[in-house]
Amino acid sequence: MTPFLYHCTTCGKTYQRDEVRYLCPACARQYRPGIPLVGVLSAQFDYAAIKRRFRKQAPDWNLFSAVEEKHYPPYPLGGTPFFRVAALGKALGFDNVWLKNDGLNPSASLKDRASFLVVAEANRLNEPAIVTASTGNAASALAAVCAAAGKQAIIFVPESAPRAKLVQMLLYGARVIPVRGTYDDAFRLSLEYTARKGGLNRNTAYHPLTIEGKKTVGLEIYEQNRFRVPDVLLVPVGDGVIISGVFKAFYDLKAAGLIARLPRLVCVQADRSAAIHNYIRTGNYRDARQPATIADSISVSVPSNAHMARKAVLDSGGFSITVTDREILRAQRMLAERTGVFAEPAAAATVAALRKLRGSELLDRKEQIVLLVTGHGLKDVEAAMHSIRIPAPIDPNVPGRKKQVSS
Ligand SMILES: [Zn+2]
């Protein structure tokens, strides 16, 4: 850990670590559930101290952490594979495509990273319960980390969440409250719950350490890429926190003098859940009306971290693109067939996006392009069933079968 201050990304005020817990108190007065968060806090470290202490020969990534190591829960995570996918790249028309497969975290999604750090913070604060709203992955991650740490997870989740995710949460022992509504409804209910009954709220971006937790994926990519910055990173975007976390990783590395430039970040959204995409394109924020996409993890009407996500994309020199459900399903199958990686639909959206960008002036085919796989496909088998057909069974005892099969 390195000392840090919280900096409000809306008004610029700074706060000591224990002076605030969630949003900037000055800006939070303008916030009400149902709009993107205002006053989201960003941890600004003593970057000179990191620069002095960091060694590439023996990198200590805890220098970039906002919680002391002694509070970490016993839940090993991260260190997920980062590798070149030449066959997929060739099929997509690009020469140098890489995957970061974060579906191989213990609960099978990148969200483990955020839950880990918030649970570490709960340990530091002696909070026994942690509350969250989620489309499914954040909740199953929180339930898993809480199980390892001996804490109570309290979860508000849309009743439509994929069953595998619900099964995970319950099996890990969380208290699950399904909501007959959207993720946005669950978000509001979880805030009301914390205000009334306490506990640490892990809502994404609402708790600033969710962004800090997610940034570790960017730090890992940098290390696994032999301390080089990729040219472009494609990130599936729902409420805009993962892309903000990825940005924060490279922002911190640059602030600490370790890198000279940022990777261009490409925001990938489902066309029916595209509030951040539209915000980036037009500069005007509007909710996504009735988001309905097969990519449940990025299905959101009011993205909580819209402002920070937009800034991350623009400050990195990146851009935004949308894909349809059909394109996502086709890409999911293509990714599986060409790489052996079974990603959930949201994660496959990046492959769909790259497919659309072939021949575009926005990307050079020789650039190093990284696709961030955020969740495992086994979390939502039903979605994948749209693009395959399970063959009818054969009767093992039909005379002549052996001959037919072997011929
Ligand atoms: Zn503020």
C-alpha cells in the first residue's frame, strides 16, 4: 500500500482516506438514484513514493493498492492468462490480437478483483456485512470473497439474472434478494438498505475501491506484456466501471513515471444498452431506454459510472462502438472455436466489435490489440444455446450401428 487521498472526479475536492466512504459529500447532494453517480472518488497516490520503490525486476504491485496487505482476504485471484490469439486475429483481419482471460478468476469473472479489495476494506473497518446490487457477476464474486473472509454478503439482483450466477451466490452462502425489476432498481434498493441497516456498500463506483480493485487487471496486462503498453484495449461496457479501472491502471503507471503513454480504450456496448456509447459520441447523457440484451452483464439503463467512463475513453484517445445481440452470439462462437475460450456474451462483445472494425481507419491491423474477457461462458449456458444445436442421441443398440459409425 502507498498513502493516497481521495479526489472527487466531479468537483476536484480532496479528502483523507477516512474522511469519506462513498461519494464526495459535497457532490453527493446532487445525486439521487436513477441518474449516473456524481462525485465519484478516485484514489490519488503518492506517485513519487511509488516511483522510488517500484522495481521491474521484482515488481511489488501492492504499492498500487489502496488497502494494506494484512487486510487481504484469503482468496487468491488474478494472474489470469494473457496470450496472443493468432488464429482469431487472422480471422478478424488483424495481425497482433491478444486475450486477457479474466473469466478464469475463482468465481469466473473479473469482478472478483473489485470484491476482493472491498472485502479487504471491510476487514480494515471491521464491517461484518457487505451489501451490493449486481447484474450477477459482481454479486457472485462478492459472495465468494465474503465466504472466504467469513463475512455476510447481502445481494440485490434482478430476478432475470442467469441461473448459474444465482446458484453461485446461494451456494457461497450469501443472502440473496431477487428484485422483480432491473439492475437499476436493485442499485437503488441496495443504497436504501445500507442507509437503513448499515453494512459496507460495494455498489460499483459508488464505493471508490471497486475501481481500484478492477485496475489490477490493467497492471497485470502491463506486466504480462513485458512492461509494454498495448496499443489498443477493447473493453465490454455496462455501467462503465471496468473501463474506468483499466484506465486507472495506466493512469497510475504513467503518474508513477513507469510509462510514457496510455493505451487507446475502446468502449464496446450492446446496441440496446448504449447510454455510455451515445454519451461519448454526442456529449449529452441520456439513459438507455429499456435495455434488453443477451449480454446481461452489460445490460443497464443508467450506467453508474457514465461520467468517468466517458472521460477514460476520451483521455486515452479511444472511441466507442456498439454491437447487436446477433453479432455477439456469432462472436462468442467464433472466439470459442478459434481460441478454446468460452466467454460469456458480454465478453464476446469485444470480439464482435473487432470484427466490425476490420478495414476501419480507427485501428491499424499491425497494432497490438487486447480483448478483455470479463466472464466465463459457463455462467450463462442458456445464451450460448442460441448458437448451437445439441445433436439428437443415437440408440446404442441398433444393429449395424458399429459399421455405420466406423465407415
Ligand atoms: Zn465533489
